[in-house]
Amino acid sequence: MNQFTSPGWAYWIGGVTIVSLIALFLFLRGTARQTVFRDKNGQVIATTGHVWDGDLQEFNNPLPRWWMGLFILTLLFAVGYLILYPGLGFWGGTLGFTSDKMYQQESAAYEKRIAPLYAAYMKTPVATLSKNPEAMATGQRMFLTYCAQCHGSDAGGSKAFPNLTSHNEKNWLYGDQPDTLVATITDGRDGMMPPMAAAVGGHDGVVAVANYVRSLSGMSHDAALAAKGKPLFAACGACHGADGTGNQALGAPNLASPTRQWLFGSSLETIEETIENGRSGHMPAQKNNLDPEKIHVLAAYIYGLGHGAKTALSQ
């Protein structure tokens, strides 16, 4: 597709535009001099000689002067526009207008206008700010822009993406405290569980550990296989803990909570696949998209979702 971004196309489009304007000028000039048609004897010819449907004729009348004037004004407007603005492609216009420059100017003006508001929000603790309706309306708009693509517009999450509305702090991979939320939004997260099949003794061990994992949260399982998988689970305890309650410092999920959110599903087959092949996840850092004040408001919004604050999203 690089041939479509060649500078030559700008000159081609600009040339066609200029030639079209010149042709229009010559056409109008020629038409303006033309009055009515006359025969060789000087008599006015009433029609052009074109006949349709037997009796439908085209009368030989020149354009009204006011109509001609509108064409001329249109031509003058086009010339003036192309002088002032970058309509020719290769010519930037005397005003130096660009859509990017306009966006930057409008963004700067907007940021200057709302800066005092965000400064006030920044001075308010996240937990307190989560109860401010105006701040939460702003936080919701940012959430829908930057977070909803993965976590859903209702923040309920989806496969491989956490539910941010859980009120159980143990369900949060890295914790739900204000500083943690700010750090997560700012720098992002990279989660990785390595394949564990070899560590638990192959496929049979994978099946046994999967049954043991389901037993931790009270789901249906094969008791004999779960008993076999319990000692094998020691290989998983370095991250998930010996009792399977997880480690938020590492982002290792709590496998023993009946209410925890299973990112990839809790079926026996899914858990076996996770143990067999491992999992990986990435949350992008938002520090390049949002300044610290906006991250503070967004963190307050998410904190409110998980701590019972009434927000526009939950309503």
C-alpha cells in the first residue's frame, strides 16, 4: 500500500483540481458571452432542435444572470479556500491549518480548563473520591474509553479478563486497595503461569491436580483423584500457596474461594488445559495515555465498583 502514500499522488490530485477550476472558468466565460441562437437571417431560434417523446422540446434560453452569478461565486470561493487551506495536497495553505494542529489546540484549551478540577480530585483520597458522583461520572467515561474493551462495559470481565465488580478482596489478583489499583493502571500487569505437566508427573498428574483444585473451592470432583493430586499440588504452592489461597504479590489467583472469578473457566477440562499448557496475560500500561490525575480518578471509579459505591455504570 506504500504506493498510495507517495508524494506524487498529492501533485496528481492538486493538478486535477487546478485544471478542473480552469476548465470551469473557461466554460463560464464562454457561456456568459453566449446569448440566444439565431439563424443566418438573424431570426431568433426558439428551440435547440432537440425533441423528446414527440413534442417535448428544449427551448433556447440562456442561463439567468443570477444563476450565472452563483456559479462565479462558487468558483471564487473554491479558489479562496484552496489558497487559505490545504485542499491541493501539496500546498499547506496560507493559514497553516492542519487537523492535528486543531486537535492539539483544542486539547490544550480543554486541559487548561479542567486542570483545576483534576487537581482538586488528586488531593482527595481514592476511597473518598469514589463517593463523589461528578468524579465517578468522569471515571466512568474514562473506563469506557480505556478499559471496557477487555473488562466489558459493565466491568464484569470476560474470559481471561478479571471482573472488577467483585466485593471479595481475595478475588482480585493483585489486590483492590487504592495504591494497588493506581499501580496496576499506571504500569500495567504481565501475568504468566508456566506449563506444569512435567512438574506434576505428566497427564495423569494433571488430571489428579485438576480434581484437587476443584475440591478446594467446593466444586464437584473425583475424591480419589483429588486425594492423589493433593501432594502433587505442592509444585503449584510456590505461587498459589500450600493451601491454594493464592498470592496477590505475584498475581497468583486464590483457588480456594467459592466466589472467586475463574478467568478461563472452572470446568475440569479447562483447569486441565491450564495446568498442561500454562496461561499468560497482559494488561497494557496507561501512563502514556493518562496523566496521574486522571489515573487517580479512574482508580477511584474502579475502587467504587468493588466496594459498593453507587455509580452510573452499576445503575
